[in-house]
Amino acid sequence: MSETGNQSEAAAGSGDHPARLTWSLCVVTLDRPKILEFCVLCALAQTRPPTEIVIVDASDAWRDHHALIQALTAPAGVPLTYLPATRRSTSAQRNLGIRAATADILVMIDDDSFMHPDCAEKILAVYEADGDETIAAVEASMTLRKPELVADQVVASQIEERNMQEATRQSSWLKRFIYREILMMSVEGNFIAYDGPLWKRWEHLPLPPKTQPNTFIGGCTLTVRRKVAVAELFDGGLLSYSPGEDRDASYRFLRHGRNLLADDAFLYHAETPVSRMKRFELTALTILNISYFARKNTRKPLRDLPAIVLLWLRRCLAEFLKDGLKGRFTFPQFRGALYAGLWLPGLLLQSRETVQAWYERRQAMLLWGTPVPRPGPGAQPPDAGSAAT
């Protein structure tokens, strides 16, 4: 545990009183200063404010954004660590923030996630009641109700899509089957458990009040013990916005403890689409990332090879149907799935030692048309003759 964490436990005393843990808002961002400002304001308005705020910014104008956020944190007396990203990669940014943070609990929500005032308090209560530290990560609960602090300031999130998901959950078994198994809209169906069913090792433990077991935690609602995050960093081979990075990391958190959902710890996720990629790229990278996680981490490649191929075939069918049902007759998602299939043989032929470097080059070609990943504003200048842009 971090030095700060040790100090917080020592200060808690002994007996039946749980240790009072510290927490850090640890957020990555790119070209969304106003959205980031609301995220920080909501953190500062918590009934249990953060002991520090860590921001990793991939924007070229990161110094201007730093000044904006510093003007918020300084009057509140909350220490701010504001770092320029060394690489244009959400995963790399998250890892930089994890290493820079010192608190016991990292609240690693997205920059467009806005906590309700008691969100941190409710989450910390779950961790603090866990004296044996069997809980690795706790997910906040998403709500469509905005915090009053941002109610009139932030555009509406994708309410139509969320309502459709909720309606599907409450529909007949046939509609749920089509949604989850044919259209491939479930999180569990879009992951290959390369370590096996890790969640089963924790099933015998009783659940704390107002919590549910949760295998995968989305990045927009993620909190985790810092020592777990340090042990299981986000995958360093992913570039840009990295679909599935949170799925992979939270799955590995299960090596250290349970993942839970805190039912009454609410936040609002605005799902601001500014930095999202096109449907073709997003679909291709989603499929390739899942396959890459399995190839890089599995110790039984022959066991997982059929699962990777089957997943690709099912996604091809699903994306064709989704494009057609939505009237996207250029079929961008289906084409993205086919594109992923072109790269799958090369990916699967890589060894565990070579697959990351190979995959970084392919991602860069898809995203930027060059085999060299784009550096962030905090990167060292490239050597003479480098192809970096």
C-alpha cells in the first residue's frame, strides 16, 4: 500500500473502527477543458472531498487547461498533479496517473463523468468495511439524473440508447437472447477469459450491503485500490481511445479481489462524443483488442484460438445486422469487422513477447496512416529522422 495509505490506516486506530481511507480523483482527458472542469467541480463538492487530484492531459493546450483546473483546486486546498501525456493513448495516460497518485483509492472515472455529492462517501464506505481487503474495485452506479452542479450546463447523454438497453433487460427472453447473443451487445459476450473464470474464486464471500458482484467495470465508473491498479496496469500496447481497455484491466483486478457495484453511489456519465472515433475504426479495434488481450495474456493459445475465431465470425454477423437495421447501407461496422479479420492471422501468429510491438504498429496504421504511434505533448522530441508526427 502507498505511504499515504499506511498513514491513513495508522490514524484510524484499532478495534472495530474501519480504517479511514484516502481517495484521489485520477482522470485522463483530451481537448475537453470545459467538461473536465465540471468533473473536477463535482469531485470538490463531495461530502468526502479528495485528498488529491491527478489529471493526465493529451491536449496540445494542456498548459492552458492546467491553469483552468488549478484555479478550481487551489481555493479548495486540494493538491493538484497535472501531467502532459507522453503518448496519445488512454491506457498510457491512465497508467501515468496511477503511478503519480498516492491515495489508497483511485477514482478513475472519465472526464465526462460527474459524481453526485455523496458518491465518493458511499464508495469509500464499501472499501472501509472490507477489513480483509477482499474487494479490489468498486463501480459507481450510473444514473440519468444530473448532479445539480451541472444540471443546466451539460448536454444530455445518449438517453435513447440507454432507454433501449433498459427496455431490452425488461423484455422477453427471446428479445434478450437476440440482443445479447445475435447482436452481440453484452459485455461478457465480447471478452475471452484468458485466465479462466476468475470471478468464481470470490463467489463464496458474502456481499456487503447495497452492492452486487460485477465482473467487468467500465472506465466511466471505475474506482480501484491503488495497489491493485499498480499491480495490474492498463495494457501498454493500446493507442488512442482504446475500446475494451477497462474490460481487460478490471478482469485482471479479479486476481486480487472482488469487483463490486455500489448500488447507491451515483454518477452521471455525459458520454460526450468529441473524441470518439468513426464506426469503422471503433468496430475493427474493438474486435482486434479483444483478440490481442487473449493472445498476449493466455498461456494456452490453442485453447483460446477457436474462441477468437468464433468471436470474429459472430461479430461479423452482428455488425451486418446492426448496420442494416439502422439503415447504414455503407455498412461501416460490418466493414470494420471484415478489416479486423484481415489482421487476425498475423496477430495470432505472434508470440506473447512480440505481439504488443506488432499490434502497436497496426493500430497506428489504422488510426493515423503511419506505423509510428503519435506522441503526446509530454513526450521527448523524436530523434532526427523519426517518422513520429
